Amino acid sequence: MKKHRGICTLVVVSVVLMVLGSLCIGVGIAKGGDLRYLHVDKDTVDWWPFDGSFGIQLGDSFDFTSWEEEKHSYKERWDQSLQEVESLSLDVTLGDVRIERGKENKITFLDIRKEKVNIKQEKGNVTVTVDNPDISKGNRNRNDTIIVTLKDKQYERISVEDKLGDIQLKNLSAKHITIEEKLGDITLEHIVSKDLAIAQSAGDIEVDGQLYGNSVVKSSMGDITIHVRGDQKDYRYRVKNTMGDTQIQNREWELSCDAEEGNRSSDNYLQLHSSMGDIDLQFEG
């Protein structure tokens, strides 16, 4: 019996260590860590005594360029004009996505080949699919970026699904805004929405704008910062944080939080859920 208990304990400890290791890797990448250092060899450190390597290696020719590097020379750039836009949907394998107000309806692709892009336009509904190779293919100097400019003030729906990359929305108003992200930061600035849904696996989330109706923000790992352009008395909210500090206006919770407060008769309902990370909810009215 003691032998079996020892084996069970060893298995449990091993699983816990594997989970913690995966979480550390995810946090490191989300905070801008270099993917080259997921493995160790003579090229990554000077103290490695062996000829081989240990860890995850993403190809011998892999060379990573930070998305935040401002002076980047794009190898390929092309534009696609859009007709009248009522709803916009983007499904991206890899790359940063920026959607903002502009003088015309247009999409600009940086470091993304045309044969990897599929654009459908039908009665104001625009669907864009970008099936570009992921970073494990060993491509050099990747800086895949999609920039969308929209000229109108109000839209029915804006939807973005991105597996790896940062997502930014700025100066936009849409009845429905849906964002799904696997790994990367999400930033919504000066937006207006009546139905907001954000789901993210790893990365920080920042939202600043007028939020009406139902707003749901969920993150498995990363900080959530919400700045509501509205009076606190006009909202009801549910904030659940499993592991992390929480602040709602001037009130603070340490380590964890599960609070449901506000105007229960209000139609404006905020739901914030985080498994690991800090939550900051502020109202300005």
C-alpha cells in the first residue's frame, strides 16, 4: 500500500510540475520572451558542455523579430479595397491585427502573401481568412500584420479570431464585438459596444470605452484592465478572479475575488473572469 501511495504521489508531483512549466512558458512568451530559448545548446548559452541540444527547437533557421520593433523593413505589402461594410470577420493563424477608423474601407497586409488570404464580400458582410504558416516552419524575420481601416461610425458586428498575435481596435462603434485570442495582447481603445465578448488564453486585456448591454471578458492567464466611460450606478457587474489581485474603483481584494455588485435593475451587465492575473475595473461618469 505504501508503495502505491508513493507512486501516486510521484505522478501527482510530476503532473503539477508539467503544468507549472507550461504556465511559465506561456507567461514568458506573452510578456515578449524569445521563442529561441525554449531549448538549450551552444548557440543559446556559453556554458552548455554537449554537442546536442535539450528542449524544444523551432528549426535551425529560425530567427525571431519582435512585433514591437518599430523599424521593421516589410518584405511584402499590399492593399485590398473593401466595399460597403456592415459586418467584419477576421480569422487569422498568425499575425498582429489592427482595426481603426480611417478615410476609406481598406485592408493592408504586411509580410503576408496573397495566396494565403481569402476575402469574401457579400451584401456588406466582409469575411477575411488568413491561413499563413506558423512560426514553427522556421521562417525568418516574421512580422505578419493586418491593418483594417473603416470609414463609417457604426457597424453591426466586428469579429476577430487570432491564434498568435496582438489585437487592437481603436475609435470604433459596433453593436456586437467578439474577440477570441490564443496568445497575445488585446487592446480596445475608444470603442462603443452593446454586446462585447472577449475570450483569451494568455496575454493582457485592456478595454477603454462605452460598454452597454452585456459585456463578458474571460482570460485564462493575464491581466484584465477595464475602463468604462459611464457612471458606476448605471451598471451591475460580476468579477471573479481565481488567482490574482483585484481592484474595483477604490476597493481592493488580494489573491482572489468573487464579487457581484452594482445596480441590479440595470441592463448594463459586466462579467469579468480571470484564472490567473490581476483585474482592474474603473468607471468614469
